[in-house]
Amino acid sequence: MAATWATSSPSTMPPAQAMTYTVAGCSEHSGNYVPENILVDTPQDPTSRWSGAQQLPTAKQWILLKLEALSVVKSITFGKFHRKHPCNMREFRVYVGLNPHHMVQALHTQLKDDTISETFPLKHVNGEGICFPTRYIKIVPVSAHGMSFHISIWYVSVSGIADPLYVDNIRSQYEEQSQYRETIVLRHVLKHLRQRRLLTPYQNILARSNIQVEHPVVTALYSSLVLQGAWTDSEALLSEASSAGLLDAYIQFCQPHSQWKRLHGVDADGDAPSKRGGHAMALDPENGLIYLLGGWDGQKSLDDFWVYDVSAERWRVISHSTSIEKNGPIARSCHKMVYDTKSGCIYLLGRLGDGDILKPEDQQELLRRAGEIPDGSRSTPYCSEFYRYHTRGLDVGKWDLLSFDTASSGGPPLIFDHQMVMDCEAQILYVSGGRVVDGDWDSPKYSGMYSYNVRTSKWKILQPQPALSMSSSVQPPISPRFGHSMVLDPMSHTLFIFAGQRDDKYLSDMYAYDIASNTVTELFSNFSTSGGPDACFTQRAIIDGRLKEIYVFCGLTRVQPTCALTSLRADTPNWVYQYVHPSKPGKWTKILPEVMQEGGEPAEVPLPRYAHQVVYDEGTKRVFMHGGNAGEVNEPVEDVETEVEGGGDDERSRGGDDDRPSKISKEMRLDDFWTMKLLRAAPEEIIRRAKYQIRQQQFREMCEEQPAVKALRFLQTQVSAVVDHTNPEETSVFRALLGHLFSTPITTDDGSVESTSTPKETTTSVLEEPPKKRSRPNTPDEAWTSRLDDEDEDEMLDASTSTAVTSSGQKRRHAVLLMEEDPVETALRDASTKPLSPERFRQRTEVFESLLQFVGEDGKQPMGSLLDMVDAEDGI
């Protein structure tokens, strides 16, 4: 069943609000610390809390809340005491449900040991993407911050949607899906029965229920491969699976290769944007136009404005100097632009200009001379102007100065190296982070997260930063930063925020900010340890919301995490981040370089860089990248290092006495323009890999049942034909197959069986390493196993045997399942064909389940094992 997100789309749902609840029950409490205390937020009162009576780790404690009305619960907030307290709850779980006897875990996390209230999103969508209603909430504390202290909860508030019409609609949809859990259980039961060769009850359940375990093509593949050993038919079904789209999800998750192409377009005069870094770009996807403005060329800030026509492959200069345009922006770098697809307007915010590094009094005089501000109008020159440019309509080509200083109207102060995205449907801009420009370069300050409503022209702060008077240990959910990345998933209305720099530290954390509930989920505290990129700064990121992929392009990294020396490595890879649900950690994968054809010329690729700009056309799946900084000219290309203390699109912000370190003056800025597409495995390649697995099993059976010469000929022709001989892993398995031939009894032409042994010289001349027993069916460098794909040895043993204890205390195992031929198989088998042995059935089942790795979740049997469900801890 495909996931359905429409029921929880913020564009159709009412806004979340505080929910009214009562305490329906709790475990034993301590003294006067009754559970009703959590209804009132009085952080100054040490008695205003619930405290459990037990402190033993084995004692289960809980509070059960009953909502006033059936609701869709979005988040839960925990208030805290006004100072640290050893009884503060640390680890906890939250369960939700329609009744207190059947609840599902919606959250398992920890509270920080500080004084700031924390809000967490609660699961309200099941595994099939169906939003579900809630009436009861159960909080299960696990531990306190202090050792040997009773666990205390000070205050709890719940946010969600209680609108009757909306909730009734959700409930009706959920009730229509009330068979979901029943279906999941039955599908696992059916999988379990088929694995254990209990095909008759398997067929009986299918006949008496309206359940589809898998796509019909997959069912046909099982019958053809496992039950009949019809190898040719099985391979033909692989093409049918591809035509039915069953391989598409796997192909999407294959490691991609990049295909770069340099663009050489110019304008009518033969000109193109000059070398620069820290510029801004925005894409008009409907008309295929890319806008570029400003930047830093190593000597000065720029204010030229260009547009590139993708279809015509030509640049056009809109303005050589926006500074002289009416209401136009002055020269700048480290700013951000976004394009509004509804109105055709471009919004521009932030800057680091040539005058921003001067002392305040010098800057004030400079702006007066330039006529930028009237005398005595302000005591500070650091104003955050906010611009809009019209690309169409009656005001086409005109600039609007929307705000002379966004800080004075509730918006961010003057910032650079921030991030800005736009929700065009909602007509709201989101601005995150950035370093504040206030002339005090010795004490860096950072901006928070803001939204700007285009329709109302109002700014709103979404996540205030901690006040200067607060303890330095107090941090907001997303730590302040600059030079980071932020992208918007318009499908789920989620902002992804990650990486960047704070003070001297490069960051490798990642957060998902749910716009509807105003809650933050930490996806990774350090994605480098989860297979992702190194901590980085001024990297560039773009998103494909339909594919649920984020593409990240290299930036600066640290030589060592604790070292202030930055590095621009030649081998720094680009990355793709793939996710299924935005609030759950996804998968990081390196983007590999384009595969060079044998004897061909190496493909031209861009130099490593930072402070570049990228835009992405979701319709054509093309990335466009321009300019940036390639590092020191005189340093080796393999590892260009710059000794700096900070970083930014504009190197002037990096520290030093005058913020213009002499070592940076030689850095090479770029004017090259590139486009890139990701290449993934073709369906034919996936079919080839699947055929390789099928023919390995066919060869194994030939080794045991047919003359060795015939098996060897099949190996040399049919198996070899589907091997990628450029792949070391596949060729290693291929060589190991010959060892299997010599290790099995040989069937002669007259049908007799001879036991043979292979001379050592023969095996060592053919095999570089002996064949190994494979622990998993998709492990490429190992050969064979009787184990199923998602089971370990103990599980397979327990599946077919039971254990009894003898009088001497020794364990003795008895067969539970004989794994003998089922009547369903007998009906399919030709009378002249021998029944499959249990071992052969296991082998073929293993091959079948290994082929399922190529099939999308919607088309195959469920993942996991029924035994895992039995062994799962009951947390309620």
C-alpha cells in the first residue's frame, strides 16, 4: 500500500493548539507530589511536580493522560524547574492510543538537564502514512538525571488538532484502515508459513482472506524459482518485474554517479559573470532562467545582476550595477536570494559589503557621503535591507525596498552566510542563522530562525536564541550557526538544517524542523559517524522533495576536528541524503564520479571549491553550479589548506586584525559554470545482478545432479555471461564457484556418483581464496548458505527444532518442522521428478529472498521476522 500524506498536509489541516487533558491514572507517587501537579506550570515552586514512589530501575512508572476530546496529537512539551534538579526526568517514553489497553510508542528520547522547556514531535502517522487520532497519552519515565533519585515531572502540555470536522475525517479514514494491523500480522504469518514450507495452510489463509502478500509477478517468481526450479521462466519474470515498476525503488537507492558538463554560454557581447565567490543564485523553474547577483572577486564586492537562459544556453546582463538602480541593492556578498514561483519575484536578504568591516564611525561617514542614509537618522549603520525584484508583470525589472532594517520590524538583524528558503504555496519565507554584522568581529553573534509572511508583510521569530544573560550551557534546540545548509521539503512542510560553523567549531549535526507544529527533531548529532560527510562549512545543499533526496556539494572541512586549520581536499566527495520520513534519520551515500569507459578520456569535472552557488531544477533533475573559491593558487591541488580562524563566502569575515589575512589574497576564485545529472543503475543492470544469483543456484544444483563437464560448461558460458568481470567482488564469487564444483560428488555420464577430491594444485591455481560460507544472501564475496535472508543461525535452528533437557541436564533438540514436501508442491511437480530435499528448499528460498532486495517495499513480503515480533520487548 502506498504511503498517503494528504491527510496530514499542513495546507489542509487546522493549526495545532494546546490540548486540554486530565490525569486518568498513574503509578504510585511519592508524598504530596501528585500527578495533577503537572497540569500547572510553576517553575519556581519545588513542590509543583509529580514524583514517582519507586527509584528501582526495574519498577515501571507511568502517568496516563486523557484528552478532553479525540484529537490528532502533534507534540508534547515538558516544563522544568527554574534551576537544575537531580530528580529531573532524563530518559522517557511516550505512548498514544484510542484506549489505554492498546497503545503505540510515539516517542523515546531524553530531556536535557537544564531549565528550558523542551518540545518533541509525537508520532501521529502509522507506517503506511495514515494519520491516526488519539485519546490517551501514557508517559513512562525511565531514569532521572541524578543517581538514586526519584523521577520527577514538573509540567506537561500537549499540542494538537481537536477540530471536530478534521478529527472526524481522520478517524473515518483510520477506521477504513482499521484492518491495517490485522493485515500486517497476517502478512507476517504468511511469510513465516511459506519460509517453513507450510504451503497448504499458506494457501488456505490466502483463499479465505482478502490479503495480497506481494505483487503477482513476485508470487509467480516464487513458484517458478523455489517450487519448480524453472530457471528460464524465473529470469523472464525479472523483466516483467521491471516493466511493472517493482525495481524502481531499489534503483533510486542505488549509489549514484555524477555526470558533469561545463557550460560555456555568454551574452551577445561575449561576456559572462566574472570570477567570484559568495554570490547568490535563484532559479525560475517554469521558464528555465537562473538569476545571479553580486559576490566577492577577491578585491571588492560586486553588484552586477545576470540571468542565464537554460534552453538558449546564453547569459544576459540585467544590470551592470544594481547600486545605481532605483531601490537597488548595493554591492555585497554572502547574501541569499529566493524565487517565488507564484509572483515571479526574487527576494534578497543579507550582505557583507565592502564597508561592513570598517569601524562604525568610518562606516557612518562613508554612507553619508554615498547618500545612503541621512545625517543623524541612526546611531548604527548596520541595517538589514530587504529587497524584492520583479521578473514579470507591470513592474518587471524594478526593485522594491521592502524594509530598510528588518530588525526594526521584528525580523533578523544584518547577517551574512545565513540560509533562506521560500514556501511558494504558503507565501512564507524562512530565514535561519547567519553571523550578525555589527562591527564587533572579536565577539561573534548569530541570528535565530525567522519567518516572513509575504501576504501580511510580517516577520515572526520562530526560534529565539538564548539571551546573553543566560548561562552559556543553555542552548536552544538548534544551536546558532552560519555557513550552514537549509532546504525545504514542500511535501511534508519540513525544514532540514545541518552543518555549518559556530565560533571555531565546524558542525556535523542535522535537524528536521516541522513547520506545522513548530518542533525540532535532531536527526544526527554527528552524521559523520553515521556514514555521512565530514563536518563542513559553506557546503551547498539542494532538495528534491518528490524523490525525498538532499544533494550536498563539498565545502571546507577541518584537517582534524580539533584543529583550526581548514582543508579543501581534492577527493572531497559530494553526497546524497535519502529519507523516507523527514523526522526519522535517513541514509547518507557518496555520489561517485562518472564511470570512465575503457580506453576513454577522463571526464571533465569541476575543481573542489567552497563559497560557490548551486540551484536545482526538479523537473529536469539537473543541478547548476557556478563559481566559488578553489583555495590557494600556490598550494597543491590535492590538499589546499588555508590557515584561518573562521570562514565564510567572503573571506573578509574570517578574523585577524583587519579581517583581510594576507594568506587569503592569493586564493583563486572561479567563473566556471556547470550542470550535473545523477546517473543510477539501469533496470538492465539490476536484472543482470538478479540473473547472476539465479544462475549461481542453477550451477550448484547441476554440480550435484549432472555431469561435471556439463556443469563446468554452464559456468564458463551462462554464468560468466552475467558476471561483471570489472567488479572484484563478483569475479571473486565467480572464481569461488569452481571450487564448489570440485568439492561435490561427481555425477558421471552413466548416472553413477563418484566421490572425488581436487588436487591442491588445481584448486590453488583456480581459486585465489577458498570458498566461504555466506552469512547473508546478498554478501557478494561469499558463496552459499542454508540460512534465510533475515534470520540468524539460532533463528533457523529454533524454527525447525525444540529443546528438551535430559535427566543429566544436557539439552537435546527435537524436530518441530520436518520441512518435507507439501501437497501444494506435489501437485506442481512432474511424477518423474524427485521432491525437493529440505536443504534444497532452503537454498532456493534463500535465493528468492535475496532477489527481493531489488523489489520495492510495496511489492514484496514484509521485512523482518515473526520471531522478532515474539521476542520484542513489551514496553507498555
